Amino acid sequence: MHKIKIGILKEEKIPVEKRVPFSPLQCSELVRAYPGLEIIVQRSKDRCYTDEEYASFGLPLSDDLSDCDILMGLKERPINLLVPGKKYFIFSHTTKKQAHNRDMLRAIIDKKIELVDYECITDINHSRVIGFGRYAGIVGTYNGVRGYGKRYNLFEVKPAYQCRDKEELLEEIERVRLPNIKILLTGGGRVANGATEALGLLKIRKVTPYEFLHCSFREPVYCQLHSKDLYQAKDGSSWNLKDFYTHPENYVSSFLPYTKECDLLITGHFWDGKAPVLFTKDQMKLPDFHISVIADITCDVNGSVPSTLKPSSILEPFYGYNPMTEQLDIPFAKNTVTVMAVDNLPCELPREASEDFGKELTERVIPCLFGEDKERMIERATITKGGKLTTGYEYLRDYVK
């Protein structure tokens, strides 16, 4: 078996990132499972797991990872800390041409770094293999419900980040008592699965789109909407999922009727910039627009949810959006929509989220590094190599220039 030395990077992003690719236990189990594997942990004071916890499992600590073959972190890297010629596994946040990371990608190319993006690791069906979506869904839904309680003075529960772990979060959920509101959840992936898990813990009944639009209830209910429920073809043709993902610009939103019935909107769907928005700023001005709280877990700024003007933070998760002025306002004012748009939700439960992520890495990605990658998962997720964009990411050429 060939040898690989992996360095676990110290996160440098502000606000502080506490999550890790692997827990100390998972690192030690990997080293035992793969005799050719060595894992070095870069010292950090900010992780959810301390340096001492890693050391207690026999893992070496070092400030210098320059002799490692692979450097694994989570968030984007400062340009001055990028090590030339290395192979990095991170969330680069460049595949949607995010302007704030353009210079980093340029530097990665200049330094001939091989960049593998976790977000791009997919199976043969192009479904994502790893991610933090589940915990984003759980925490985002909890935050949305908490925001609804605060807006209408119904109940007070702890912020998720103040809970020591998921068990304490569940204790807080037990204290929630919602009136007979209607909740909408969009999407069907990891985020939406986490959201449905949280809604199940809240004991909220699921109803069909038809029931949501046409029935009244004596209890809180939720409805899950998928792409076929959110959009329709401009030419009136029948729904075609493959065509929608290929040509989203040929579709229009069919979401407006739901805005008249929904109290709390939780967004967990993937949005392509070519696709139409769910609803417009003008539609938010309509007198029958009923949504008063939006938990925008996807957090696409100026994206499918027009009230998401900026990300919010873990410490200040809510802000108000005034539909009439189209400006930010105080979070719980009567004539505003309360928006929760925290863009690093899993950080509120960092240990559990890290363990979940590390488990997926261990099961799906690490074996590809030591054996044949039959599905070419790593290859498809490699954005740059040898100072160039790889074939699947040449569409970023103009963005880089």
C-alpha cells in the first residue's frame, strides 16, 4: 500500500470556523485502517476539538504541514498561506463565480495547486457525496422556528450555538409550542432532509401541496415542495427534471399561490443563477403576501429569495426586510419580513456536524485515495491541476481572468 501524509489545516476564516474534516477518534481509526496513512494536525486554538484531544489519540501536532502530500481543511485559504504544488481539499466557493474568491483561485492556479472541492465530489448520478447540509437543515429550521416564536412572543428557546450538543437542542425543541401555522420547506437534498428531521422532532404534520393551498388546520403543518412544484415550463410543456437542470432559463416560478398561505418559509433548494427567483420584490408588496418569517438556509444573497440582502451571523441571526422600501430593517418589526440567513449554520453544532462530515469522508473519499477511484469522484471534483483549470471547470476561465 502506498503512503500518504495528510495534514489537517488550521482554519483561518473570520468569523472563526470551529468545524474540522475529522474528529480525533476518526483520525486514529483511519491511521489504523490504512497502514500507509499518516495524519498531522496543525495546531489551533479555535477548533471544536482541542489540540490535546488530538494528541490524546496519538496524533502528531505541528505548525508546519509543508511535508504533507494532501492538505485538508474546510473553508477558503488566505492567499499568503497557500503552499505551492500541494493538493488541497476544501470548500473553495468558486464554482458559482463568487467574486470574493476570484483572487484565491487565481493564486491557486499560479502556484500550481491541485484543488479538490468537497462540494463537487459526486457519484455517477451527480449527487453530492459529502457535505454539511444535514446539520444546516436541522439548525436552520430550529432558527426559523425560534425566530417565529420571538416575532410573535410565543416562546423563548436557546440559540443553537448555546446548546452544548444536539441532545440539549432536542431538549429546547421540546419546549416549542407553535400555533396552527403553515410552514413551507423547499428542496429535496441534504439540507431539506435535515429540515424534515427537525420538523419531525417538532412533531409537525406533513401535508400535500393541494392540502396546503386549500385546507385549514387546527395544528401546525408543513409542506415540502420540490422543483416540479416550484417551477413550470414557459411553453406550457410537461415537467422535465433533466431539461430544467440543463435549461433553467426556460422556466418560470409557480410559487406565488403559496405566498398567500405560508407563515414560515424554510428554503433548502439548490438555486442556479439562470433559474427564476421564487418570488419578486414587487410580489412581496402585494397585500396578500402572507410570509412573515423566512429561514433562508441556502443563503444565496440576491438570489431566489429577494429579501436575502446579506448573510446574517450566528450571534445576530435575524434581520428585517421592509418590502415597501426594499431595505433592511429591525428584525421583528410589524411591517417587515423577519429573515434568518446565517451562512455557516453547522458551526452552531460543530462537533456533531464534524463527526457526520468525517464519517462520509471516511466511507466515500479516503478509499479513493488508496485504491482505484472507479467512479472518478476525485477527478470530477478537481478544479485546478498543474497550473490550469481542468476540463470540467473551463467555464471559470473568464471569471479567473
